[in-house]
Amino acid sequence: MNEEKYYLKLSKATDLKDRKERYIYRVFEMLTGFLAWATLLLVFVLSWKAPVFVAFFIIAFDVYWFLKTVFLSLHLRVGFKETRKNMKVDWMERSKKEKSGWQDFYHLLILPVYNEGMDIVGPTMESILKCNYPKDKFIVVFAIEGRVGESARKLAEEVKKKYADNFFRFLITEHPEDIEGELKGKGSNIAWAGRRVKEEIIDKENIPYDKVIVSALDIDTVMWPEYFSRLMYVYLSTDRPQRASYQPVPFYINNIWQAPAIARVISFSATFWHTLQQERPERMTTFSSHSMPFQALVDVDFWQTNMVSEDSRIFWQCFLRYDGDYTVVPMYYPVNMDANVAPGFWQTMINQYKQQRRWGYGVENVPYFLFAFWKNKKIPLKKKWHYAWTIIEGFHSWSTNALIIFLLGWLPLYLGGEAFNQTLLAYNLPDITKAIMTLAMLGIVTSVIFTMMILPPKPPEYGKHKYVMMVLQWPLLFITIIIFGAFPGLEAQTRLMLGKYMGFWVTPKTRK
């Protein structure tokens, strides 16, 4: 790797030896948390000192929220329609007819495992076997953690015995415990697995790197039959495909019938968010299960091993390694994943919060790319401003928007003083904001419709009333956007701001 781009391996300010650079990186780490808390503090101060201004502001902000909801709802409709259309296409047949050279490529599948059992691993492996793509083009890596012990090794051998003969190559890797400088988590595991498969299979077999597409798949990922055919079609349809990652839509529905109502709302909300993001590729980074060229992975020396959000970080590594000449291509095609469900209701709520906080800790990428933008003069300034504004505004909205709407609807009435409370504006403020937000929440209707369209078959142990609950659950969105949206997002940004760096929390997988 070019030594001028030493920043590609940074994870936090303390990694830097130069005092000036460490100070600058630390300022970038504090930026998003500072902006969030400054905004919330300003909400209280202005409600006290300038209640009239705040009253007009919250009306304008509510209108903005309503228009944004309409805008996102339209994107969701288009993205969902396109995804549903692609789910009905025989992409293998289309590739054979329209794309030459698809048969020259190998698909490298890396499946990181922690302490999951065959109840989780089995459906994933079965879904890969059912994919409409030649299995002699699959290199499957079952990546276990050495710290789990003998149970992980037994599982790996069971999977190998049952499935290995179906693929071109099958490799078990065991990520060693306590490698100096590594963070225990998915990133370090799949980086170890990637290097092992490179040395033990790809290099030994003399497989060209540019003929390998790697898919890093969470172990609960259940593939739709045409996934790899669709991936190959999109890849061959992309200008300069070696300069792009390929992002499917995660449908969090594997165990959706077993999830409590709040968990279902959170899972469907995440599904719909990633669906509408397919319509905004200029804002996308890689997330969770995704695919990318193996050559790009080698060029950046695999995933980083010392940070939490390796899924989005690999995009930034490639973007910076190629001086801004890298992008994410939406696949408009789903993969099914698990809703966050624990054996008990309250443990499910705790796990939901921790998962959202971990996702929110993707904010650690902000100081990473801002520092790199400062160092790298080859990336076009326009791209720097675009990504800086888009990503920072996204995290700021995540942690503050719901709280702003909640607080400003009533704070001026309590802090604005007697003079303000006697005005006609104060009298009508609650009704005005309520009316605008009611209009904004009409987007729930879209959510209800799409929920019913992507539901998997209902298990026989549940009655028909369960369908009714799938509709009636959506008012819980008011709770989830604050408790499981703004709060964990704000906590993640605050931790980064204070230098209280997070470790990787593995989401427990439960299917009843």
C-alpha cells in the first residue's frame, strides 16, 4: 500500500503519532457529537429567550419534515417497485442472453460465525445451494472465531461434511484470539478469512483477482434464488465494475413473526430505509451483507481489524485508495436477514438498543474520511463537500430531528414566559404542529401496504389475528424513532466525542 496513504488504516485519533495530526483527527471525532448537543442546547435556550422565533421555527421545521416524508415515501415506492420487479426475473437466463463472460467469474462467499448454531447457519447454507448459479463457481469460506472454542470447530466440521462437496472450494478459517492491535469483531474475522483464502486457494489456483467477486455475508443472510445471477448481471452492466461495490436490500424478515411489535416496527423501518436508499446511490455506502471486487479488497489490504463499522468502512477505504474513484451500485434485489429477537421481551428491547447504537457508531467514519480528505489532494473538492455534507447531515438528523419535533412542540409554552403564553400563536401552536405531523405520519399507510407485501408465510402456530397486529403495530413508530433512533444515535456520537471508543457488540441470533 502507498505509504502516503497511511491514513487508510486509522481507526481513532490515538493511532496517530504526529501531535498535530492527532489533534486534528480528535477535533473531527468531536464534530458530530458537538453539533448534536449544541443543537439540543439551543432548543432549550431559544425556547426560553426567543419563544416567538422558536414557534415559527417549529412550524417551518414540521413543514420541512412533512415534505421530507413525502420525498422519501416517493423514493420508497419507486425502490420497492423496482426491487419487487427484479425478484420476478430469471437473471441467470438474462445473463446468458445479454452478457458475455459471466461464466469466467468466481464468487467468493465469506461467512463469519461467532456462537451461532445450525438453526441459523443451516438456512443460510441451504439458501446458497438453492441459488440459480453454477456452484462450481463458488468459493465458500466458513470463518469461525478461535475464542469460541471447540463448539465452533464442531459446527464448522458439520457444515463442511454436509455442504462442502457442492462447491468449487470450501475453506474453514479460524481467527486467532488476541492478535495485537485488533478489535474483537466481524471485521478482524473476515479480514483473517480473506487473507487465508487468498493464500490457500486463489493464489494457489492462479485465479485472476479481477475474476473474483467477494460477498461478505452476515451468517443470518438467507439468499434469494437469483441473487448471484442478479449480482453478475449488475456487475457486467456497470461501467468500470472494478470501481464499485454492490449493495442488496436487507429484508429483516427471517424471524419477523416471532418478533414483538416494537421489534417488528424497527425491523421493517430499517428494511424500508435501505429500500429507498437504493434510489439515492450518491448517498450510499456499503452496509451489512454486500459484494465487491476481490481486486479492490486486495488493494486496500482487506477489511480493517481495529474498528466497529467494517461494513461501511470498506467503502471508504476503497474510495480513498482510488482517490474518490469508487462508488456503490444499488442492486434492487433483496437478501433476507433476522429481526433482532431475544428470548424475552425486555432482552429484545435491550438488544435492539445495542444494535441501533452499534449502527449509529458508523459515525466513526466521519473523522476517518474528513482526515483523509484533508490529506488527499487528488479527490475532487466537489466530492469532498458532497460526502462531508451528506454523511454529517445524516448522522445529525438521526440523533436530533425526532427530539427537535418532540421538544419544540411544547418547550416554548413552558419556558417562553407568561407574555408568550397569552399570544394567539402560543394558543394555536400545539394544534398547528399536531396537524402538520399528522399529515406527515400518513406515510404509515405506505409502510402498512409494503409490510403485508414482503411478509414471509405465517407459521401455523399463529392465528389470523397476527395479520391484524402487523397493521396496528405502526403507531409504535412514534416511540421507536426516539427511543431506538435518536437516543442510541446520540449516545454513539457522544461516546466518540468524549473519546469513549466502543467495541464490537455481536447481535445474538434467536429463532424460536
